[in-house]
Amino acid sequence: MEQAEIGLIGLAVMGSNLALNIAEKGNRIAVFNRSPDKTDTFYAEAGDLRDRIIPCKTMEEFVASIRPPRPVIIMVQAGAPVDQVMEGLKKDLSAGDIIIDAGNANFRDTIRRFDSLKDSGLTFIGMGVSGGEEGARHGPSIMVGGTEESYKRVEKVLTSISAKFKGEDCCAWLGENGAGHFVKTIHNGIEYADMQMIAEIYGILRDGLGLSAKECSDIFGKWNKGRLESYLIEISELVLSKNDPISGKPMVDMIVDKAGQKGTGKWSAIEAQNMGVPATGIEAAVAARSLSSFKKQREHAETVLGLPSAEQIKSIDRNQLISDLELALLAGKIGAYAQGFAVMTEASKEFGWSLPMPTIAQIWRAGCIIRSQFLDDITSAFRAMPDADNLVITPTFAALVKETDGALRRVVSTAALNGLAVPALASALGYFDSYRRGRGTANLIQAQRDFFGAHGFDRVDGVDKHHGPWGSGLADFA
Ligand code: NAP
């Protein structure tokens, strides 16, 4: 029997959809799942694509079904299961074969796995796949990390299954070892911030203006035809328009306000903190999800503290406020993306990856959860200025920051005056105001640090004296 071009282990939601996508694009694929009944079901339901699928019940049979050098995608639960599958697989593979982890791995695990195979003759690819179930089936955004040589072996299959934006593949090799999974992590961090800011705007519409879910849906629908056009705005319009079949009420009103999280947002915030790069939008979004989970405490606090009055908002022209909300959301997005790209710029230096910023923006334009028109503008901005320190100083985005500045200020201050929580939007405003100010206030912090810890400071005049005249014995300023 003709051997498969590629193999895939793990036939749950993501793996089975990815396998069907691979087969549909004309590639022969061998599949294996720990529980064989899933393999049977998958094969039985594969329809016409069965001709290109080799279902396998043992690891030996699976490996023998793939043409060497064998690329094997692992799409199982992230964490220890990946190591267990790798251990089981290694003994049947031979030199030149490539193990590809396509799950949501922590990039530090990816670096460890990459290094662990270094002298084995096998190579490791850590591959971020975004777009959920639908993306896996019809075209995800694919972020690849590993050796460039191993990527070349699988490039044809991967680009055949990836999403396309204006004919360009949303799949690219981004650097060695953990580069792909790092970029996927930051993608998810930005996704957290984007979702949080949309939720904050919804909160102003619902609790400030008193709009119904349907009215909120109509506003998001209108925005989706403008500069905010994106998958997340599109699905917000959709979910806000649906009614619950049980109660007949808007579905969104029947959902408990406790957000789940699997870890990639937190990892983004932690890595940003480790590198000393501000990612305040992502941090605010992770914190907001955490706070959302304290439902009982929040309910109790409301009885103890009460809610601030939301009366002031009634004196504002409603149409003006809605128009401001659209621009404020755009401004907040710029802040979150600018921070995400700044984190990747620093990581690129720290881990020696040379991450290509224009390419990253390019492969996020379609297939992934944060796909949007906006990412096409980021791609153009970074293509014109690939080494920009920060997205906000590129000409297009500098102009956008200036244009949306007033609206962001009005929205954040209106929210504050009416007791409506907008931590992510407020963090964007704080970020812009801190980043754009040539003379900040850290001189006082340096003076305090020198006072209590003799930590020293640099002087604005360059004079070689690094301690202040704080008093005897507190610091050496002689
Ligand atoms: P999942 O629910 O995370 O994992 C289930 C799969 O893992 C099953 O095939 C299961 O095999 C296998 N598995 C678990 N432990 C195993 C072990 N010790 N040895 C061998 N196989 C083991 O699957 P998923 O939702 O399809 O996600 C797969 C990966 O994609 C994860 O890393 C996930 O984070 C990532 N991801 C998911 C989404 C999404 O929307 N779901 C989006 C992007 C990325 P059995 O059938 O034998 O139990």
C-alpha cells in the first residue's frame, strides 16, 4: 500500500479536524489514537476522504505506514501526555524523522523537548495552531518553530492546509526550537486582551446605557463593517443576537459571568514580566478573568460596598458615546497589539530567534481567533518599518493613536465616573500616556530607592555622582 506523507496522533476535536483537512488537501495521512475506538469512529465518519487515510491500531503499524523521513504530528492533551506519546513513538522512529507537537505547549517545554532530541537523529518541531475546531478543519493559522531544514520537509503539507489571506499562506517558519509556540502564546495573550476590551465595551452598553443584548448585537454588527472588522467582533454580534431555547431570553443573559482560562494568557503575562516588557492589556485581561471567577465574593462585596451611581452617563449624548466606544476599542486594540509585538521583539533577542514581525502579523490575518482587517494594517506597518521599536511609532499607527486618543480618554473617564470596570481599556490609556512622555516620574522612584537602599541613580547632566544628599549615614554621596 502507498505510504502516507505524514502521520497524526490524537483524534480528539483538533486532531481529527486537522487530519481531515490534511487528507482533503490531497495528502495521504496515517492516524493513530490511544483509544482505538476513536480511530474507528473517525475513519467511519471520514466519508470520501477515507481513500487518503490509513487508520492504525498500533504504534508499529502507524510508523510503518509513513514514508521516511517521517513527519508525525502529535495533537494530544498538552503537558505530560505529549512527553508520554513522544517516549512511545521514539523507539519506532528512525534518524531523520520529525516529531511535531501541534498542541498548546508552553514554549519552555518545547525548548526542552527540542533539546532532548538533539543527539537522537530525530528532530522536533513545536507548532502553534490557531483557529479552534473550525480553523483546524478548514484552514488554521500555523506558527512553526524548529530547524528550518525540518520545516522544509513539511512546508508543502502545512501550507496546503493553512488559511489564506489574499492568496498568501497563513503559515510560516518563525525560528528555532520554541519560537512557534512562543508566538502562539502571545497570540493567545492578545486574544485575551481583545476579548476583555470587547466585554468592557459591552459592559458600558449594557450597564451604562441600559441596552439589551439585541441592541448591543446591532452595534457590534455595525462596527464589524468598519475598522473594527474582525472575527471576535463578528462572533460578539452573533452570540448577542441568539436567544436561549429553554428560557427564551437572550442566551448571553443566561450565562454565568465566570470566565475560564487554560493558561496561555497567564503564560504571556508571566513571560512579559520576566523580560521586563509591559503587557498591561494582557495582564488586565488575565486578572479580570481571575476576578470574574470570585462570583460569590463579588456578590457579597456588592451588598457591602454597593454600586457607584451610573447617573452621570445619562447626561452624555448617546450617539456620541457609542461613536466614542468604537474608537476607544480601536485604541485599546492598538495598545494590546503594540505590547504583544514588543514582548515578541524582546523575546527574539533573549532566545536568539530573529522573529519576523511582518510575517507574524501576516500569518495572523486569517485562520486564527484574532484575525482581522486590523492585522493587515499591522503587516503593512511592519513591512514598511520592520525594526520599529514599537507599533505605535509607525506612521499609520501613530496617526491612529492620535485620532482615537480623545475618544479613549472620554470612554475611560466616563466609565470611571459611573463605576463601570474597564481595566484593559484604562491600561491602554495608561500605557500610551507613559510611553509617549519623554520625561516621566521615575526620577522620584530612583531618589527613593537611593534613600532607603543606596541603589544609586544616573544624573541628567551626566556628572559622575550617583547618590543624593539625603542625610548622614543613609547614602554615600561623597
Ligand atoms: P484534548 O481534549 O486536549 O486531548 C484529548 C486527546 O489527547 C485524545 O486524543 C486523547 O486520547 C489524547 N491523550 C490524552 N492523554 C494521552 C496520553 N497520555 N497518551 C496518549 N494520548 C493521550 O484534545 P483537543 O481539544 O483536540 O486539543 C488538542 C491540543 O490542541 C491541546 O494541546 C489543545 O490545548 C490544543 N488546542 C485546542 C484547541 C481547541 O479549540 N480545542 C484550539 C487550539 C489548540 P484518548 O482518546 O485515548 O483519550
